[in-house]
Amino acid sequence: MPPASPPNPHRLAPHRLAFVVLPDFSNMGLALAIEPLFVANWLAQKPLFNWSILSLDGLSVRASNGMHLPVDGALGEIGGYQTVIVVASFNVKALAEDQRLLNWLRRMARFGAEMGAIETGSEILAAAHLLDGHSAAVHWDNLEGFQERYPEVDATAQLFTLARNRMTCAGATTVIDLMLAWIAARSDEGLAAEVATHFLVGRPRQPHQDQNAVAVDGGAAANQKVRQALAIMQETIDEPLSCREVAARVGLSPRQLQRHFQRHLGISLVQRYLEFRLARAHKLLQQTSLPVTEVALSCGFGSLESFSRSYRRYFGCSPSADREQSTTAPVFRHRAAASERSNR
């Protein structure tokens, strides 16, 4: 009997993907995931990839920017997926308790589907225990809350992960980095490079690259002492040091260090320290179910009264009123004026 002929690539069925879009999902994230697939099909002049967009109930879904997206169906109505990608952004805590959603995702994983997540979609996979023992790329603004809620997952601030039948990305522009790497793995690197060229991506970023957004005080990099002090402050949020103690650790007098802060950040050390603590409290309140008292203690506040007073002054509401990460919830604004001052 003659040996079997190799399969004709033109007759191979396209790889089937399902994008599960959840309420308040990132419209940009979904677009950056689908458009590279479309361009890959266009360049190959054949349907390498086929995708469906699903919602919980088969009805249109409102994105975080207010747009309403029509979908192809509801969970369970269409099957045969080889890859399932959850797309989410805001209000993910409540969605992570939707047992119908979690059970469907577990069933798809049992049937051998590759499981993926865009932005906070990783929290949904984690809630379904589909990321236990896996690495997951989490946006820097959600990293602390994610680590608190899902200690079984190796959460990291890198751009994306793609291994062991799991794929995650931090969201925003990292989606296209993930999809280019995924296309290279599912098709060939040459095609992925062509897709990148069409998207004007000079060189796709590697998965282990740090997220640029964490450099909140990037302008302070011009001053080594300020940079050292900021690192010390971030490491001691639960037990804040005095200005004198921070200054001693960086080898300056308190007055000298204060002058450096005013010059390069336009803010006092004490105020910046408080902002670090309030920023962490803000994340833990919105992204976890920790009691308010526990959040206050973990962020270096000696009493609930002082914590509530500082929180209300900064965010305009009490800590107990800020338990949801929604588009209407208070926002912590990261300082951007430092770079201007440091370049003067």
C-alpha cells in the first residue's frame, strides 16, 4: 500500500476561535485580537482562522466605551471551538461568580480547547481554576488585587503569556503582541511577520518584557536618590517609615531629600508616601473582598478613622463605598508631571 499523502493545507479546516465578550469589555482589546486574524486570512487568501463572538445570553453586549456589539450567539449555542478567549475589563468581580459561565469554560477546557484571556478575562479563567499552576499576564493596575484573590496563579506584570494551552495578556496594546505570537505558533512566523508589517508594528514585543505603564514616576529617574526613596516607600507601604528613616537609607538628610522631591516630583515625600498607600488601598477595595479594616492595616493606617478620613479626602467617598471596579467608580490618577520637571 502506498504511503498516505500529506494533508493538503488548502483543504484543512480553519482553526475555530470563540471570543466570549462580557459586559463592559474592552472594545479595543477585541478589535486588536480579531483584526490580525482577518489580515492573516487575507494575506493567505484562505480561511486559516474562523471566529465567533459569544455573549452570556446571545444578546448584544455593551462595551466599556458605551458601544453595543451584536454577537453571533450565546454560550453553548455554537460549538467545535479549538480556542476560547474571554474578553473583559470592568466589573469583573461579579462576573467571576457566574457559575454558568465558569462551568461552560471548564467544559470547553475538558474538551481540549485552548483557553485564553484578554485584560481582566484572566480573572474569569482564574475563578474557574483554569489558570491554577499557570502563569498569567495581568495589567499592573490589577496585579495586587489579582494576586490576593488567586494565589494559585503565577500572576506576572509581563506583556503576555502563551504556553501549555493557555494564553493571557495584560490588555491594551499587548493584545496585538499576543495575537502575532499566536499566529506565528498556529501558522508560521513569516505570515505573522507580514501581519505585523501591515499593522506598522516594527518589531513585536516579547512576552517577558515589562509593562511600560508601571513607570509611574518615570521622570524621577533623572535623580537616583528620589528613585531609591520611591522604591523604599513602595516596599514599606504596610509599615511606613518616617521621612528621617527614608532619608537615612538613601544617605541624605531629611531636608535634602525633601528638596529633591519638590524639585523632581513637585510634591513632598510625605504626600507621595500617602498616595502610594491610598493607591494600594484603592486597588484592594475595588478588586478584592477584603474587609475595610484589613485593607487599612495592610496599607499602613493605624486606625480605621484616619484611613477613612484620608480616603474620603482623596477620592471623595468612603472606603466602604468604593468596592466595585466600574467605569463610574473613583479613579486613582497617577502623576505625569514628573518628567517635565526632571527635564528642566
